[in-house]
Amino acid sequence: SQQGEEDPQALSIQEGENATMNCSYKTSINNLQWYRQNSGRGLVHLILIRSNEREKHSGRLRVTLDTSKKSSSLLITASRAADTASYFCATFPGAQKLVFGQGTRLTINP
Amino acid sequence: DTGVSQDPRHKITKRGQNVTFRCDPISEHNRLYWYRQTLGQGPEFLTYFQNEAQLEKSRLLSDRFSAERPKGSFSTLEIQRTEQGDSAMYLCASSSWTSGREQFFGPGTRLTVL
């Protein structure tokens, strides 16, 4: 079963705009990770945020984590056509496996 | 390319046939994972190896599924008596102590059962 739920399921924006995706999860976690998947490159790790962190940045990515609400958000600033992909949050509840959400399909329109 | 590789990339088979997939992890990674992904869903965990030991199996891994990692390097996933419901993308990932909790994924094997 999948723990995370991403919102929205699909998002379409213009190039240059910011994209925000949200993820909710059910159980306690050690960390939460975001992955990107497109047909060309498969699943690629984007960023990891630990349970004791509230915000993390990497280039144009900003991730927040609210463990009290069991939620996280991924912000992509100044979007580009190459950002078109599906984005998944994945929790690491303590076992070795990742538990993925259903993903947000992001489309960047030129 | 020193990433995770999977073979074949695509497999079409008839219901009832057996299929075997191979995964070659990043060479220094001692942990290897198999996931299954169906259309429109996120990957679901199947099983996990640390070196050659299979340490965890999901309930999704029925007795028709078997995975091995005989020498702690490459791994194989076999599905016996395939069913149409087995049609999915099978993803392999690897990690190590130094890579932290990040898992590196291969391109996947897309299985279609007719």
C-alpha cells in the first residue's frame, strides 16, 4: 500500500512560473524524499529532508516538512520545459524500503 | 555508464509463461531493491537485499515471484506462471551506506502479459 498522497494529481503551468506540489503521509518517518520521473531518465532523486528539518533548498527546489501535519511541499521556481515530469514523494519510515505516493504529473507549457 | 542497469527493457509474454529480469546495481552498492509500478501509480516495494541476503519481502511478492542476488552483485527477479495482472514496470534500485537513504534507480523493465 502507498503511504503518501500527492496533491494535485496533475498540474499544468506556463514556463517561468512556480510549481508547488504537496504530499501527505500517514505514519512517522525518519526522512522524506522527492523523486522525479520522466520517460527518458526513469526515477531520479531530487532532495531529502530529515524529520528534524523544516525546510531545505537545492537550486530551484525548496522543500518543506511539517511533521505535526504529516505533510511536505515541493516548490520548483522559475519552471522550465525540462521540468515536465511526474514528481513523487517517498517516505522512509525506518525500514529500508521507500514508500511512494501516487505522484503529481507536472506539465510546463512553453 | 556506471548507473543501475536493467535487462531487458521491455518484455512481452503470454499468460502462463515464466519471465526473468536482471538488475546490475552500482558496483559499490551493497543494498538492492525491487519495486513494481503500474500506470498512474507510484512504485511499490517488492523486496530488498543487503549483499546476498534477502532481508525483506512485501506481501505483494506472491509465491510466483522469486528474487535472488547470489553473489551480492547482480540480482534476478523471476515471475512464474505470469498473469495479466503482473503487467507493470519493474524497477530496480541500489544504495550504500555512503549514499545515505538515497536510492538510485534503473530504467526499469516493462512487462506486458497478453
